[in-house]
Amino acid sequence: DPSWLAPAVAWAESLESHTQAPCGFSVIKDLATGERGNEMPSFFLSETLKYLYLLFDEDHWLHDRSFIFSTEAHILYTTP
């Protein structure tokens, strides 16, 4: 659904500007001050970046099938 692309671009840009660190991305400890933590949860790579990748990869085979994602970003096929 192309309607998700514009919000995804804004979100990706926000992630990059507010959480990017020399060796990955950091957590934000305090939203009011923008203070960053010194950690990057593993789910950020395995789930968050997977969702972003699939949003922007319009030619990915998943776009041609009927499925949903679990909360852990596992692909669950559905019947049409």
C-alpha cells in the first residue's frame, strides 16, 4: 500500500537523525531531553529494519502474496 511510504520516509529520517550512532543505533532514554542510551536492542535489527526494508522494496516477492506479520516480524501466510 503506497500510502505507507511517506510516513515511513519521515520515520526512517527521524530514526537516522535522532538515534544513529557510530556502530548502529541507540535507544532514547528520555524523550523530553533526547538523551540517548548506550544500547541497541536486537529486535531493532530483526524487526524494525525488516519492516522498513520491505516497505521500500516494491519488487520483493512478499508484495505478491497474502500474508501478515507476527509481532516478532515472522511471515504468516493467509488464505485469500
